[in-house]
Amino acid sequence: MKTKLPAVLSIAIILLILTSFLFWVAVFLPVNGSNPGPPVVVYGSVVLGVLGLVAAFGFFKLKRWGMGLPILVSAPSAFLGAGGIVFAALPLVKGLGAVLVALSVLIIVLVVFPSARAAYAAEQVRVAP
């Protein structure tokens, strides 16, 4: 019998996927005029986008590594978004940075929510021989 995902996990998975796609959109937005941003930010956004999708898959499947990976992806995501708020000249990029920070913090909060941990504990008990 498959354990039903709580609403908290479903919301966190959707937000994680949305954040991953926002990182890929952020790669194409110019930070200052026509400058796409430093290479570290561009490559970091692509890597965090891919890792975010991997984390969403592990989170959906209730894998053991799926509990920690969203936190490890969302923390640097929040810092990259904060950098966009501080250093970007365009209001669109500043707004995108603010959205990324808010979503990343919300994902971290939802992952450590008691019902999310209970779902993981129930899955670990079900899987254990």
C-alpha cells in the first residue's frame, strides 16, 4: 500500500519545481542592461535548477536522500536570490530575486514541517525489512 503524500509535501514539491524553472529563466535575464551576470551565477543557476528537479523527484518518491536535498538546494538558492536583489539594476530581476528568496525559505519551512517528517518516518517504517 502506497502512503499518500500530505498536502505540505505536495506544495513543497510544486514550489521546488517552480523554483528550478525560475532559475533557468533567470539565466536569460540581463542583470545590468545586456550583461547576463557573472559566470558563477549563470552556471550556479543552471546547476541549482537541475538539482532542484532531482530533489523534487526524491522528495516525491520519499527517498531517504529526498528529505535533505531540498534543504541543500534551497539554502544556496536563497543566497543567489538575495544577490539578485542587491546587485541587479533592473526591477524585474530584483523582483525575481525576491520571489526566489521567498520560495526558497518557504520550501525549507515546508520540508521540516512535522507532517512532512511524519510521512518520511511512515515510509521508512514501511520500507524497512
